[in-house]
Amino acid sequence: MMPPPNAEQTERIDLLRSGSVVSSFAGAFGSALRETRLTAMLGYVIALEPKRFCDAFGFLGTPLSVGLETHHASDRSDILIKTTAGLGVVEAKVSAEDPFRQAMKYPAKWRVLLTEYTATGKQKRLRGVKYLRWRALVGPLQELKKSTNSQARFVSQDLLRYLGEHAVIETNKPVEIYAREINDEKSLKLFLQGQMYGCHYQKSRRMAEAHYFAPHFGQRIARRHPGVQVGISYIARIERVEVRETWKELLQITQEIKDKHWLNSHMDLLQPLHRDWVWPRKRSFLFLSKPRLVFNPPVLKENLHLGAGFLGKLFFSFDELFEGWGC
């Protein structure tokens, strides 16, 4: 009679939930992405390696305790960290929602807002408030691979896997290209000559993840400019995405990124935005590298299966554009 196989000899088999393969421990509790599940895992690994995360969050003092869903007078905080110097709150959102108001409900010295929301310049300067994207945790979590604590190694890697499965952090399939319609004079000049693009603010995590911007030129602008053809022809790398509400804030961030000389010499590209747009209003601004002519002839939206109307789909891979170009 053959002896039973030991643990090392036992073959691993798939775990299924509702017919789908589960690839992470967190995924065994359900396929949906839940903030409570994420914050529970994050709180657990913080408790195992508190100093590492307090440093990343900017919480001073020696860590004393970590609390999950702590009850306060008006609500429950996601993660509450107590140190010898005070209390720090971590409020998490997996969307592009701004958790600032929620975090302000809790008595704390420091507040970390873990979200894909893009903070405005004013919000970034708030004392005791720190906006972080989930990708900012990738470094600390990956460092825990070397931890002597086996629990920290397991939970950190499982959390990274879970975040990757749900596209909360960048995986092997990142968002490559963000595309928008350009059909007016000021936006065309701002893109080609100023290497910038502005639009109404949208709560979009994918926009923050995109690496390149590709404008789709419409019929109206193509008729006015003989050198411009209808479709997607230019691509520019996205260097920074900033959210601003006022004209003054736009000028300040443009000077910070481009420098004062550039701002003064290119004011004619920005003034039409001041004249034609309603201010104050929250908008997203893309600061770009030099636009490159990639597709000649351009990629037509009909070849991207979007029809002939307004550009509906905003995110593409290079493969999708090249496939449309080859039609």
C-alpha cells in the first residue's frame, strides 16, 4: 500500500467560485471589488509593519495601534492609526471619488485620502491632508517580500494581486491611450503649439492611468486647416495631469511645469480659454510631450467601430489603433 503524499508532493488544484478560478485569497470571499475588503487587508498588513506605512503616510511618532471601522460620533473611519504623536486616519475609495469631506468627520491630526481622485492645487496644499493613489502603496507592499514576518509577506503579496486583478493598480495591461475630440481652433493650437489639452473634469481612474493622449480631429477643424485631416493622426505622451478650478490656478500650475518664460511667450494660446470658458469650474489639464505624427492617413473612428458621430470611446490600446489604421 502506497503512503499518502506529503505536502510538498501534493499537486495544487484550482479553487473555483461560481465557476470562476480564484487567484487570490481575498478573491475567495467574492469576485466583486469591495472597499471594506481592501481596507481590512491593508489595515492588517499595516498592523504587521506599522513603521513602514506610517513613514509613507507622513504620520509622526511611534505607532501604537491600528483600528478598522472605528466608530466615531458621525460615522466609521476606514483605518485609524494611533501613534505617540497623535491620530491618523486613512480613508479609502477605489473610484475617483474625493473622500475629503468623509475624512474630515473624524478627529485626527493627519488624514490620508487613498483614492484615484486627482487633487486640485489648493487641496494638495492643505495642512495635515495627503492625497495618495493606490499605486503609491505598490512600493511598500513589494518591499515586504523581504520581510522576516511570513504573515506580512503573504498578505502584502495577496493584496497586490487583488489590486491588480481589479485594475486598481497597473498590471501588464495598462491603459495606453486617452483620446478626445478636438474640433475648435483654441484646442487645436493649444495641443499642437502648447503641448496641452484641457477638458471638463470627469471622475475617471483610467484617465489618470493613461500614458498617451491622442486627439481625434473633427470635420469642422479639418475644413479650416488644410494640413489637418479628420481622424486620429497625432499622439503625445502624457507628462502630468492636473485639476484646476480657476484661471489663476491654471496660470500658476502652467508656470510651475513650463516655467515663467514659456507662460509669457505662449499666453496667446491660453487667453482664448480665459475668454471663452466659464470660470471657476473644475477642469482636467493634460501637460504633454511634443505631439508626434504617427498615423498618416489618420485612423478614422468608423474603423474603430465607433460610427461617424462624436467620439464615444475614450480609451484605446496601440493595437486597437493600428488595427483600425489597417482597415
